[in-house]
Amino acid sequence: MTTANRPHARTGTDPVPDTTARFSPVQIIALVYAVAFLLVGVAGFIPGLTTSYDSLRWFGHDSQAMLLGVFHVSVLHNAVHLLFGAVGLALFRSLSGARNFLRWGGILYLALWLYGLFVDFDSAANFVPLSEANNWLHLGLGATMVALSFLPHTPSEEHRLREERTRKP
């Protein structure tokens, strides 16, 4: 066996590094969503990023604070974003955790969107608080999170499966 063939030999040139991704696309997407939720949760507590900050309430429709001047927020709303972000950070490390975070988190956001369609924005039932802009955002988040939870493990795995299907006689 020559020096070059030994598994751990140092010959002055290192072997080609392993370029296999540590995280799958689903895990990376779950991480992106988790970080976004954390950033939005924190931003909801920053005057300037949140307009009418002095009217920020713990919960309810009477909170007139608006993130970026568009999305109604409350302390509860911001806390939920922070919680979602923390859960996403905890779950993205495993493929099943990332899929579950995206799928079930997306389902929760779709449920919140449905709730927002039927709740009177000026009633006590609007405890989050919700608005038209929040509803559109929740629909977009829910739909994309659920859809992205079904991405294949890795692009190379999908390519391999496609080739196997075309080779069968």
C-alpha cells in the first residue's frame, strides 16, 4: 500500500474535502423561517420598527401598534413569534424535526388565517390582534411552510430516485 492510498496519510496534498451538505434543504428552510420568526418577534418590541409603540398592549384588538406600520402586533403576538422561532431553532437540526416544524407550524398559521377570516377585528375575540394584512401574511406563511415541508431530503437523492425509475425495464 502506497502512502497515497492510506486513509489518513499526509502527503502534502489533502484529499478532496467532503462537500456533502450537513443539512438538507428542508432543514435550511426551517432554520430560515425560525430566524425570521425570531427577528420579527424582537422587531415587534423596537420603537421605530413598530409604529404607535406606546399603544402596544398585552393582547387584544385595542393594541394599535403596527410592525413596519403594516401588521398589528401585541405583546402576545410578538411572544408567539419568539416562541415559534425558538421551536424552529430546536427542531431544524433533524430532518423530521424540520419537516414537523414547517408542516405543523404552517397548519397552525393556516388555522390562524381561517380564524382571521371570520373574526370581527373590533371584537374581543380578536385577541391576537389580527387585520387584513396579518391575514394575508398568515396565509402566505402557512401555505409556504406546509408546501416546503414536502421537499425531498436532498437534490441528489431525488435525482437518484428519478434515474432508478427511468432505468427499470
